[in-house]
Amino acid sequence: MTGPRNTVGFVGDTAALQCRTNESKWTVYWTKGRVGLNIASSTRGVYEGYPRLSLNDSTDGQFDLVINSTRSEDAGTYACIELFDHSAELVLLGKYIFTNLLLALP
């Protein structure tokens, strides 16, 4: 699992937070903040309430979170997390990377 530690952009622009994985059988999640606010998953897409977000998963192993028309409140720490889901039991075996989104005024 790979991705940059920091993504830098300007308020109002589009930001793409990159996440690459080789584990096709695992579920991938994007969360914001250290408390784990789920905002997207590979099985459900972007959750309701986040109209400016989308996922770019056009190639195998790609799971980028795209934030359109960024706002200052979008800055912060995001995590791309892979979890292995074994039948009905969620096994807490996983990998994760943290990415800081840093935004400046244009």
C-alpha cells in the first residue's frame, strides 16, 4: 500500500489524495481525522453527505480520493485503510497510510 505523506493544493482547486494497493480481496476505506470518520469505501463508494468527493479507481489497485472545490475545512489528516473481511466476521488485520492535505489561499 502506497501514497504520499502530504498533498498540497490551493483552496478552490481539486485535490487528489492517492492510494495504491495490491490486495484486491480487501475492502479499502478513506477516513478523515484520527477518529475515523468514514467518507468512502471500495464497496459503497462515497458516502452520503459528501457531494464534492469522488473516487478515482479507474485502474487496478488505484483508490484515489478526489476533493472538488476544496475548502479550508478540507485540510487535515486522511487515512486510506485496507481491511480484510472474512465472511461475516471483520478481521482486524489491515494496512493503512496517512496523508495530510495542506491547503493555501490562492
